[in-house]
Amino acid sequence: MKTIKHTLKLETVLDEKSVVGSQLLAMPVPKRNAILNEMVKDLLLPRLQPVLDELNENGSYAILKVRQ
């Protein structure tokens, strides 16, 4: 089988007036991105996996996976 990598871009819109938003914006970009990426993984992957399992159940030509 061959693998095709997808590029899915997500955005986080922060309210710079909120305490949490201003704290995130004050962080160095690499640290902020790491925190947000981890948060997205923790929140989305558990909900996404059952959907992928259902889609892949009868997959005869392609299987969708989440790379971590």
C-alpha cells in the first residue's frame, strides 16, 4: 500500500483580553504551538477515532489514519 499525507490546518482564535488568551499570546511561539497542538490532540483524537473506525470498517481501497 502507498501512503498519501494530508495537510489539515487548524486555527485557534484567542481573545487577547482574556487572562488565558493573553497568557498564551505572551508565550514564546514554539511553546505556545506545542501547548495548542497537544490540546488539539487531547480534545479531538478521542472523538475522531470512532468516526475513522466507522469510515474504515468497509475500506476496500483506502484507510484513513491520524498520524501523531
